[in-house]
Amino acid sequence: MSGMAKSMVLSDRIHTYGQNLLQRYGERVHKISLDAGIFTCPNRDGSKGVGGCTFCNNDSFSPSAGTGLDIDGQIARARERIAKRTRARKFIAYFQAYTNTYAKVEQLEALYRHALGQPDMVGLSVGTRPDCVSGKVLDLLERLRARGLEVVLELGLQSANDATLERVNRGHTLAEYRATAKAARQRGIPVCAHLIVGLPGEGESDFHASLDTVLEIGVDGLKLHPLHVVKHTILAKQWRCGDYSPLALDGYIRIACDLIERTPAEVAFHRVTATAPEKVLLAPEWCGKKWIVLNGIEQELRRRDSRQGCLAGTPFLRELRHVA
């Protein structure tokens, strides 16, 4: 799992996925990020667009991307690394790089089952786009879940504002997310939604509106990501030209805490920040320092004497932001 699982103090105030797994399995369960090496994205290969999202460089979020290792090699390397830190003995195969349902379902099944064939794998997490999850893919995930495996469908929504999605060249709409999330949850497949804080043209009311929309549709988990500028992206060009300014650290911490407070306690946070490797990160500098952000969120919630869900169901109002 991410660094969130290490912070018992943070998990006292936030329902983290890491602690959720610990309670259910009686021991630590770690995600192993995988790059299948076969996937691309409909927003890159021309079927919906080219160039991808304006902020996307896959090397910034997938530690396994470009390693040259096959699935078994990536799992073995991750096992060794995790053993030195926490000695976890159970793992979840996390297909993270690119769009991990963007292939024929027979190919997907062979790939997923190969990773799950490892004796210490207890589940599967699949990162994908909401417009790339067919009924056959849901059938497959439902079958795997019926075997008693941990199965999570991670959907990259990023924003519930269609104008924003068009602005950053996502190539899908809120309606597609809504349909996919509802269809998955109707089959008992848990959904984790990804939301980005700080997308161009958005302000605090937009971040809260996206959260409200995701909660209204129904969701089991959330990932919050601060938008960071990485090399070889359109966003990097916009940043260099002065057309985009990233959030300051204290601004992100405050906004993340506001969103956490308004999230019902039963929703598991898989992540409340995100980092990028130094070799590709341009700005903001603090996005390379995960623990500064995690500690800042814990300290701000403690300062407020607050926790996840304490403002669930309340509308977003400026006076609820605990501005000193």
C-alpha cells in the first residue's frame, strides 16, 4: 500500500484503504503497481484523440513503467522492496499504467489471472477510464470477485465538470463515468474514483462539486491527487508560458481536509496525495515530498479537531473551510 498505510495517526482521522485491508485480513496488504506493457489509451492511439490528457506523462505515476521487467519480474522486485519496509506477505496486483481494460477481454483475463496466480496475491485493482469498461469486462471482474478475491475498479474521472474534461483533453464525459460506476456497483464491484485538485480553470467550488457528484452517483473509495506539472506534457508548456499556476502546499492541504470532512466515513481513501519522480517533476516542488503532505493533512485535521465525515451531507460553504 501507499505511505498512508504507515500513518496510524492519519488513519485515526481518515478511513484509509490500507487500514481497511489490515482490519479485514488481519495483516498488512500492499498494492504492487504493474505495467502490463501492452496497454495504451484511446486518447493516445487516435480512436478518441492523440497526445493524451494535457497533464499526462505515464512515467510520473507508474513506478513500473519502462523497467523492461515482465509481470513476474515486477512482482518479485516489489516483494523484495516491501519486505525491507513492512514485511507484508499479502499483495494486490494493481494494473496502473495506461488504460488497463483497453484490450480484448480474453487478453485481459489471461493477464489478470497470471498475476493472481501468485500464491500471495489476494486481489486485483484495475486502473482505467470510464469509457473503456464494457459489459464483458464487468463480467470478468464479477467472476474474479466471486472467487473471493479483492477486486477494485479504479476509474479516472478527475473532474465532474464536462467543460474541464474537454479543456484537459480527457476524451470522456461525466455521463460515461456515471453509467460505468453505476453498472459496476450494481454487480457488487467496488469503485474507487480518482479526482484531481487543481485542474486548469477550476476553483474550490468545482472540487467540492466533483466530490458531491461522485458521492451522489455512489462510490466505495476515493483517490485525491494534487495536479503536478511534469515534463513532456501540454500542461508543462502552459506552465512555462505562465498560463497555469499550481496550488501551494498549504492551499492543497486545506482543500484536501475540507473534502475529507465532507466525505462519509464509510468511503475508503486509497490516497490523499500523489507524487512524481524528481526526473520528470517540474512543479510544484512539494509534489515530490509525500510525507510533507501527509503530515500536513494530519496536523490540519488535528488542529481543527476534525475527521472524515464530520461534515458529510453539508453543502460547501466558505465558512466551513476553517480559515483562521
